[in-house]
Amino acid sequence: MTKIIHVQLLEGRKNYYFGSIPAIYSVLSSEQIGIKQSSLERVGLSKGGTVLNKKAIIKAGTLIRSSKK
């Protein structure tokens, strides 16, 4: 299974999907999502956590794929 991070910007209701925390900051700024990279790395997203602030909802999850036959 593959780790995925979903970022939903509350203003404009845009959704983004990333494979890592550094990938988020290659597309969006900390001002856009309301949290710095170092802070986001400390909150434990890798354990399926969620970050909610005034600018974004950030969730970590697992991409489920069909099994190969």
C-alpha cells in the first residue's frame, strides 16, 4: 500500500494529493496551508493523523489498490 497525504484548502475548496510532506511544500506555501513544514512533520501524520486549521485540512491515509491476479 502507498501512503498518501490529502490537503484540502478551505478557501476555494481545492484538493491536492501528495506522496510526502516535502512534496506538499514544492507546490503550496506554508502561508497557503497555514502550517510550516517542520510543524507538520512533528504532528504525526504518518500515523494517520489529521491537521485542521483556518486554511486547510490535511489528512494522511493509505491508497488501496486492487490485488493483482
